[in-house]
Amino acid sequence: MSKTLNIGMIGYGFMGRTHSNGYNRVPNFFPELEYKPVLKAACARNKEALQEFADTWGYESIETDWRELLKRDDIDAVDICVPNNLHGEMAIAAAEAGKMILCEKPLAMDVAEGQKMVDAVEKAGVANTVWYNYRRIPAVTLAKQIIDSGKLGQIFHYRANFLQDWTINADVPQGGAGTWRLDSAAAGSGVTGDLLAHCIDTAIWLNGSISNVSAMTETFVKERVHAETGEKQAVGIDDACAFLCRFGNGSLGLFESTRYARGHKALYTFEINGEHGSLKWDLHDLHRLDYFEYADEAATRGWRSIHVTDNGGEHPYMDHYWVPGLQIGYEHSFLNQVADFLKSLETGEPCGPTFADALETQKVCDAVLASGNDGGWHDV
Amino acid sequence: MSKTLNIGMIGYGFMGRTHSNGYNRVPNFFPELEYKPVLKAACARNKEALQEFADTWGYESIETDWRELLKRDDIDAVDICVPNNLHGEMAIAAAEAGKMILCEKPLAMDVAEGQKMVDAVEKAGVANTVWYNYRRIPAVTLAKQIIDSGKLGQIFHYRANFLQDWTINADVPQGGAGTWRLDSAAAGSGVTGDLLAHCIDTAIWLNGSISNVSAMTETFVKERVHAETGEKQAVGIDDACAFLCRFGNGSLGLFESTRYARGHKALYTFEINGEHGSLKWDLHDLHRLDYFEYADEAATRGWRSIHVTDNGGEHPYMDHYWVPGLQIGYEHSFLNQVADFLKSLETGEPCGPTFADALETQKVCDAVLASGNDGGWHDV
Amino acid sequence: MSKTLNIGMIGYGFMGRTHSNGYNRVPNFFPELEYKPVLKAACARNKEALQEFADTWGYESIETDWRELLKRDDIDAVDICVPNNLHGEMAIAAAEAGKMILCEKPLAMDVAEGQKMVDAVEKAGVANTVWYNYRRIPAVTLAKQIIDSGKLGQIFHYRANFLQDWTINADVPQGGAGTWRLDSAAAGSGVTGDLLAHCIDTAIWLNGSISNVSAMTETFVKERVHAETGEKQAVGIDDACAFLCRFGNGSLGLFESTRYARGHKALYTFEINGEHGSLKWDLHDLHRLDYFEYADEAATRGWRSIHVTDNGGEHPYMDHYWVPGLQIGYEHSFLNQVADFLKSLETGEPCGPTFADALETQKVCDAVLASGNDGGWHDV
Amino acid sequence: MSKTLNIGMIGYGFMGRTHSNGYNRVPNFFPELEYKPVLKAACARNKEALQEFADTWGYESIETDWRELLKRDDIDAVDICVPNNLHGEMAIAAAEAGKMILCEKPLAMDVAEGQKMVDAVEKAGVANTVWYNYRRIPAVTLAKQIIDSGKLGQIFHYRANFLQDWTINADVPQGGAGTWRLDSAAAGSGVTGDLLAHCIDTAIWLNGSISNVSAMTETFVKERVHAETGEKQAVGIDDACAFLCRFGNGSLGLFESTRYARGHKALYTFEINGEHGSLKWDLHDLHRLDYFEYADEAATRGWRSIHVTDNGGEHPYMDHYWVPGLQIGYEHSFLNQVADFLKSLETGEPCGPTFADALETQKVCDAVLASGNDGGWHDV
């Protein structure tokens, strides 16, 4: 690792931690890469909390004004880990400052903003990626490889859902540091941008573009107290969203997300059915991929539970970790994305999903929300 | 079993077998009932095949004209196991002849016909039931008991699907004895009437009425050879159908069915999420019910896999069968329905789903098909 | 079914019900067989209970003295469903009377008695079989076919257990009609003869002879009240038993059974590991077989969950039942054994496990109990 | 983290990596601890490979002679990650040098050597621990908490196995860096010390002492080529080992390990059955714990699948990681052990398993191997 990549991190929440962990650990697990990430500076307004975060993760310095961060010459790449309503302004400014950008998902508050962000990075010619991390769970990457190999044949169906249960209690507040995801001003939307966006990114990656959608949205709890002001406010986000869609390849899609599915913590699942085979995956057992191959002998045909932990080259990313049978966790999806981003600096190839890729997901999200409002089918 | 109930069976296909097995075995497992079914006559046009069926299952006589069957005084109840397009005419005539009716699902070709059937049985005052047999899988009945007990609290979500894969091959013919389900003239619709109707019946039973729907339908294979004529014909049925809906209780529903989901033979699954708990079931492991109870201690809370085989009164119907741990199968849902029908003759209470209940399912099916055609939301 | 086989049933307990159900239903599901079983007579000492049993299952007559039953010319085959201590006397007398014999397992109280029974049936030349019914669960039969095909290669390991939890409560009595299995005078042994005998029969069938064993037995509850006398007695049976063994083919075996495994109702499981593949099965989901094939491509290799419900000839026995995806239950293992017994009368081939086969299992059981007593390795 | 703990690592293999990762990451996840580990020096004979390892993991210096490492004043603790036959000499010397010791398992080649190691650390009064890391998988620690709470009541059964399949191919060599575990001179034993030792450590921790054992061992492949010399040698290790045992609390134990169980990569499973409940766990899905509670209402009782990922204090260690539903991996057991070791330096309490604890496991291993040789029961 002969070159350094100096990271400026904006934000220190849950995603700030997962990304920092990724930067810190990649040198241990991907020592063959040219670039080594250096945690140069962390940035946020709350200086005390920021300093604690910086100390814990080993950032060399802190900044309390993100515009100052962008001015620093010793920052190569900016990582944007703040609420969704700040992505656009920061990313555009960062691009203008010539910084590479690693931006949390969803890309933007809406397609219009997202388009400006894409324009900015393309004009600036800076490397960019969006943290749709689930692409790089090894089992999900293996699904991609199987699909791309043609083993499934013509695709008929794709279904995905992302089920949580943490907002059922009406006493959960909205807004503020811990619960900004429930505040439409900060988050833009509810489960659509937070959870379905993941499902859509994976779906497009695995199964191609989505043509049109018909959605249903619901807000079960109509009012919540704001975490900072203590005042009761109308809830502006979608608590639940489901949609039907058609893909460009002719297959049918079915997506659902909610934070009111009692018993599910973060159950992201997808399934894809093709002419010759099918695949299933779920985040609660992320190290497994279920695969059905119709070509198997009829008497012994059955869904195969693939334990995606082999390290001899069979299973993506796993040769960087332990030995067969020993699983990695959620956080390693971020390590893998950091590694792939560093690799892309060597090769000059983009590290997907780029801003442009993420804009496609944004377009689907916008169409879904529009359909949720008027009940009609919307083209993407 | 001091009284007899003389059965006249019309049809001898797959459902003719499951029902016959039900009638034959109920006396062994429910000896406390007053009524004992007697297989008095089997009826169909193909005399040779009918005689073989009658011999195998022990029917005392055969008829080749169903109108003759209805004239016989020694027939108490008529069981209609023929393609959907014949249900209406037969059932109305049977009601007029004063026969009790056990009719295969779906009730009718459409709501208009179904309404006439309901009118006929109500006018005649004859006992009637429709074979939505899955209500009486013990695990499903247990789900009903849990929901009715209020243990789940307010319901937020209901989702169900019925996935098969037997028509992917474009060489499968349509029409004729074995494949009439692919022929719209005989079946009325494809997966909607065949499979989703089951899902809808269970859903209404467990979660109440469905208010409105938005659907998507698809026919993947556009032409098939007719099994009898050998001629290529346009396929008129829906190969796949998915729909969003809202229930009367405010919960959201998501339903899907297809015969193009490679790897699934007859995977009927449902899940219901409430404020205090959730339930999941699938037909491929029909003797299990998954249950999540939020009131459990936090550290040891988890989805419970209930092995629905206890015979001490805990699990519905199971005290009629074996001992804990020993599962019954698909066919027992029909035994249980026969037993409940016989019991209803003792008590005078209807044996649900009645024709009137099944008409509600028909209304949802019609709305789904209409929505599949025009893409809009349809009230039920 | 042009010929009849007149059955004389001795006993009316749990097994009397499963066998009667088998005889009753085989004509419906295996109509191609020459022989049709006829429930000619049921026999037991308790006349009132016997009459009720006979009425429920359709026996034409009853006998209260089994010796009288054996004298009847209209009885072709005797089915012995009484406590273990009565098997020997009845079976030997039945053989001497020239009756075919279908005997509940375990064959005998010990090897010496079992040998006499084998001698008797062989001398008499009468058809005989022992109800080790689990061989005929379709998934278990499929395991046999896979093993016999050579797909597993050299076998290294076999492990099985049979776990229950119904006697943990010290208030459960022993002796009497419902709990004779806890009474050593009636049962001979505890879990060894009741449960491990099943595991051993399957193991020998699948993996060949067992050479020697080393066992451990335990009686957790030392005294129980007798169900009939109400007096407290020492418990003479083994509540739990585990043993190590070596098979004739060089593989290692591990077996365990108990009635003190909280949470397991009747969890009979086995697994076999070979050079090229492995198989797993459990009774709580009896319609599935798990199979691992090392020859599968490395990236997509995984345990296959085979849903053993196909009816096109792929899965044993299933072409006699329903359609793919629809499971049969525990009781069908008895139907299948009745069908195979009837078939054996056509072909003249024995219907395994014969008395001679069951004697091999008895030898292992005796060696296990001897080893449990003295702690040493015992040759079988 | 105001104090440093300077680590001297001996060895750079698989375990050297897992431990190094633990030291590196604890400051990120357990920032509240007083002590911060510093990777001061790595030590091994192969200088080139060592330097690469040191660079990858961030060791400040290297040593090629472990005795030199022990002389350095800037080393506080020595981590022994070398083949088993070197543990004793190094640990005793390290204790004499006043170093804390973190030693890979198994403790020693045999009880005699292990006793000397225990004597040495106790005489020197140095902190010591052995890397039986599975105690600190959160699901396993939760099992310990449940058992200690008394929720299971009297224990009847404990069973564990550790199944692998990587040595089935007779071409796998023995000896050398990658395969020393197959060389009895380096490893002492085969699966007994490598795999069963883990099972035994967990079992004693969860269920108390083991009193006596009866074992069976086997070596399936009798000769292998030595990895370094290329010469064919007799295989001296046990390829497979199974044993029966009795615990001090009266419960029965059953253990098995093999490297010939096709389809299992590293399937460590245990199950414990008590009067009021049971627990099951397996390493292939290490983030789940299955729990059965008999006190649950009869109708809805079932095995609970606990997803051990809650971070609000419910699930051990998890408040240091992510959010509910997001699993950690195998490697985190080492992080947790490092954290607990650092904590023990604050409190002065030992960090189990200590050398003395590990000696108990060694005693069981020795008794198992002795029993495998002579076939008799051996007291521990």
C-alpha cells in the first residue's frame, strides 16, 4: 500500500461508524491494494461528540464546518454521512472542490437534486460512489455472478422486502440525531428512501431497469413528538410502502417495506425466479444464499443452502477473510466497498453504484412516492 | 354415527379423490359424529374412467348424466368437483332439487354467476359449503384462534403468495381433463381463481374484508396447444397475478401468485403482522406455524416454530389423529372439512365458507382481474 | 383387487389404529394390487373398548381370546399390536396355526425369544413382517435409494437419535394400558426397545450390520406409581440410552435416545456421511430429505432440501398420493408397508423387515443394554 | 484508553490473524476500556513471511527468536499462536519472564505438561487466558446467562459435535505450516485436541465438570505424505472421535468430532436439555440461539429462534456493535475476548478460561484419548 487516500468524514452516526471501520480494516484484509485509506479528518457541528468519535476511530483531526473541510488540501475524498437533505449541497460543493465523494444512500431528496449531483461529479470528473452496501455482502455478490452467468435463464419474477418493527410504539419521537429518519424534512421520505432504496438498487443491479410502478403508502402513526422541540407534529413520512412493477426484461416485481412488521429487525430479503433456477437471500442470515437449479436430477433436486464462506476463490471476497464455515458479518459489506473503491482508483474503472447509478434508484423512488399519492401507474 | 348422509359426487379428478378420501375416513377419525357419509353415487360423462374411480373409492353406483343424479331420492348432498364453468349451472339445479351442496372453489366464473348461486341455495334453504380447504389445516386454524384471541393487537400487514412452477415449459398444453386450469373457457381465470382465491379466502377469514385492490397480471406464454384438439390457441388466462390492497381494518395487503416461480411446487404462504405479535405459515411445511410474541422477555424473544401436532386439546383437530410430534398431511384438511360439515348438520350452524362467504372472495377476484386489465384501483 | 386378505387384529391401542387405517386405505391408493385387506376380526380382552374400536374402524367381528382368533379359518393374517412381552407367545402360536404375521416392533423381549419366533415362522413358512414403519416414509426410502446407488461413496459416519420429552414429569405413572411402555415387565426395556430399535432398524437397512457397541443408560426418575395398582414401584426401564458403535463397513455410529429432551416430541433424526455426499432426515419434517452432493459446482454447492412430494416416479410411493408440493403424513408409512406386504404376496418375495431382519435389531438392542450394564464394548 | 498493553505475538498463521484483528479493533468498539493494546512485536522464524504479516497487521517490530522477545522490557503480554507442541516451553518461559500470557488452545500436549504450565503462571502470578473463543460468541454467552439464571432447571442431557470435511481427500498432506494439525508430533492429537477441546470447554463452562468418559477413535486415512519432506508417513492422529460421558450434575453427555463429515465446513453445535427448557446453537449460523421454554402457553409453545443482535443490553456484547438485526461474525469472538482480558486487568479478576480452567479440558481430552485406546470408561 504505497499510496494514501486521505479521507474527510462528514457525520459521526451509525453510518459514520460503519464507514470508519471499513477504512480502518481494509489494510489488514486487502493488503495487496495500492491505496491505503488514512482517516485525516472528521467533521460535524457538535464538537464534543465529534472529538469522542474521532478519538474512538482514530481520526487525525476534526473540523466543525464542512466548508472548511473541503478547503483542506490534505483531503482526497469526502465521505458524506449526514441526513439526506444535506447530501446535495455537500456533494456538489465537494465536487467543485475536486474531491472524490463517497456518499451515503439515498443519493438525494429527489430526482431533480440527484441530477444536479450527477452533473456536478461528471463535470468535475471526480471518483464517486454511493453506499448501497448490500451489493457487497458476499452472498449477494454471488447471486449477481450466478445471474450474470445465465444459469437462471429468462427471468419471470423478482420480489423483495425490507421489514422492521422499531417504530410501532407511538412514543418514538421524530427528528433529532437519533430519529431524523422519521422526519420528512431531513429524510425526504420514510421507508421508501431508507429501506426500499436498498431493495431497488440491488434489484436493478441484479435484474436490470424498472419500467413502471404502482404503489401504496401508509402512515400508521399520524403524529409524533419532535425529539428536540418536544412538540407534537404531523408525521410526514411513509411508515410503509409496497409497490408492483415491471422490469425492462419483462419480469414482474413486487416490493414492500415497513417499520411495522413485528418480529423483524432488519429483514431484507429478495428472491428471483428464472426459467432454469431461482435464488433467495435474507439479511438476517446474510452468509447464506439459497439456490434452486432445475437441471439437477429430479429425485434429488432441492433448494441448496449455500454457506457462502469458502475462501479458495469460490465465493466473492471470502478469500480475504477466514476459512470455510466461518462467517463474516454486516460490517464487512463496507470493507468490501472500500476495497473496491480503492481498487477502482488503480484501474480507473468506476466503483458502482456511482452517482449516476444511484440516480436510477432515485427515479424509481420518486415514481413510487408519486404513485403512492395518486394511485396510478407511473413510468420511471 | 346413527344417521347417513348420502353423497353424490360429480367429477373424479384430483379434487374428486381428495373429497372421496375425506368422506371415507371421517368415520374412523370422528366417530362421535351423528352423520356418516355414504358414497352413494359418482357421476361423470366418461363411463369407463368413472367406473374405475367408483371402484377405487367405493361408490355404490355411477351416473353419467348429472341431471339424473339430481333426480335420485337417495342422494342427500351433491359434491361438485368439475371445472369452474360448470359450477353455476349444477349448483343452481342442485339447490332447486333440494340437495345440500359441497362445491369446489372458486365458487363461480364471476360475481354475477356467484350471486345467482347464493340466491339459489338461500332460496332453497339447503346446507352449502365451498372447499376452501386450507382453513382447516390445523396450523391455519390455530392462526385463526390466535388472531381471534386478540394476541396480535392492531393488524398492520398481511401478505400471502402462492407459487408454483409447473407451466414454465411452453409445451404444456391447455384444455382437456388434466390441464383445463390453463383454459380460460373452463377455468375463467388463471392463477387468480385457482390459487389467489385460496389466499383471499384465508385472508378474509383471518383479517376481515378487503376494501380495494390494485393488480398486475401477466401471461408469459402467449400460445399453447390444446390438449384435445392439438391446435395452437392464444392463452387466455393469467399466468401470474399480484395485487396490493387495503383491508377494512386499515391494514395493508400484498398478494402474489404465479406458476412460473422455479423451485416452488405449491408454496402457499401467508404472514400477518400485528402490534403485539406476528404469524407465518407455509404449505410446504403445513404442520408448523411460526409465531412471534413481543411480550416475551427481550433477551429470549424469537420466532417460535410451533409443531402443530399436540393431541391434548391444544391444537385444533389434532386430538382426532395421532400423538405429539407426528404430523398429518394435506389431505386431512378435507377430512376436517367433512367433519365440520357433518357437525353443522347436527347444530344447524352454517359450515363456512358458505356460498355467501365464497362470494366475497369472488368479488375480490373480479376486482383484481379488472384492475389487472385497466391498472387502476378497484373497490371490492 | 381380486383376492382378499382377512386380517385378525390383536390389540386396539395407538398401533392398532395406525395399522387399521393402513388396511382401510390401501385399496383407495394402491388399487392395482391383487390383494385387498379385509378387517375380519379385532381381538382384545376388554370387550367394551374392543367393540368401540371395531365399530370405529369397521371390523366385522370381535374376539376376546386371541387363541380363539387363531382357530378361525377366516383369518389369513394376524396383526400383533400388544405390549412387547406378549409378542413371542402369540407369534409362535400364530405361526403354528399357519397364519401370516404382521408384528409390532420390537420383535421380542430379547434375542432368545426372538430366535424362537424366527424359527417358528420359518418352520411354518408363513409370510411375516415387523412394523418398523419408518423405512417407508418416502424420504427415508429415497435415502435408501440414494445410498444404494453408490452416490455417497465410502461411508464414514452414521448418527441417529430419537428424542422425546413426555416422561419428565415424575407424576407420569407406569404400567397399564396407556403407559405400559414405562413398565419393564411389559416393555422389556425403555427407550432402547421403543425408540432406539427404530433407529437401529433404519441404520442396518441403510448402512449394513453393526459389529459392536459401547453404551450408557440412565433412569432419571427412580420410582413411579403404577397406573392400575396405584402403588409406588421402582422404575425398571432405561429413560435414556446412548451408544457408540462400529459398522461392518468400517463406519462409526453414534446413537442416542431419551424421553427427557425438553422441546422434542418425537424427533427421530439420522445423518449419514460418505465420501461423496451426505444425507439428513428428521421425523418432525418427515417429508423432507437433506442431501449434500460434493460433485456440485463449488460456488453453488450446498445442502439441498428435497421436498419429497413429487408424483411422477421421482419419489418413492408418492405417485400413489397427490401432486407435487402436497405432503403426506406419519400414517402413510403404515399404508406403504401394508401395500408392500400385499405386493409381497403376489411376488413371493419377503416383505422386509422380516422377523429374521428384526432379530438383527434385537441383537443390537441386547448388546446395547448389556453394555449399559457393565460399561464394556459388546460384540453384536 | 489511558494505558497501553504491549503485545508480543508469536506465530502468524490463522490464529495470529484472528488475534491481531482482535487487538486492532477493540479500541474502536470498546473505547471505554482503560487499556489499549499495542502491537509491539511479532515473532516467528521465517523472517520474510513474518515481515509481511507484521506490515499487514501493523506490528511495530519483529523478532525471529521467541526467547529474545521474552527478554524485551517493552512487551507486557505474550500471545502464543504456534503449534501445540510449543505451547508448554514458551508459556513456562514467558511466565518466568513475568509476561502475561494469552495462549492458543488446547493448552498443552497432555495433562502433565499442562499442569507445569498452570504451576508456572500461578507461581509467577501473571494474568493468563486460553483462546477458547467460542465462549464469547454472543449467542453462546447468552446461553450461559440463561442456564445460570436457572431457567432450564435440572439438566438431563448435553450433546455437542464439531464436524468438518476437509481431510477426506487422501492427498491432503500432513505436517508443515498449513497442515501441522494432521501431524501428531506437532498437534498431539487430531480432532480431539483441535475440535473436541472447544466442545469440552464450552460444555464444562455451561454444564459443569465431566466425571468419566467412554470413547471411540478412528483414523480413516492411514498414511499421508509429509508436506515438507514429501515422504509417506503413518498418520498418528485421530481423524474422528466420539465419546459418551457423565457430568458431575448427573446429566449425560454425547460428543463427536470428525473431519470426514461431508457437507460440513465447521459445524460446531451443542444442545442442552433441562427440566424446564432447552437450548441449541450452531456455528454455521452463530448469531442465532434456539431456545425452548416449557412454561410458554401450550398452544403456542415452540422453539424460539433468537436473533442475537439486539444492542440495548439484552444480548451480551452486542451493545458494542451495530443495531438490531445486523449480525457480527466469527472474528468478533476474539474481539470480545480481548476486551474481557483488558477488563480483567482493570478489575483484577481472572479472564476465563484461565490456564487452570483449560487444564480441566485437557484432563477430559486425555481421558478420551485413553479410552479411545483401550475401550474402557475412564475417570477424568
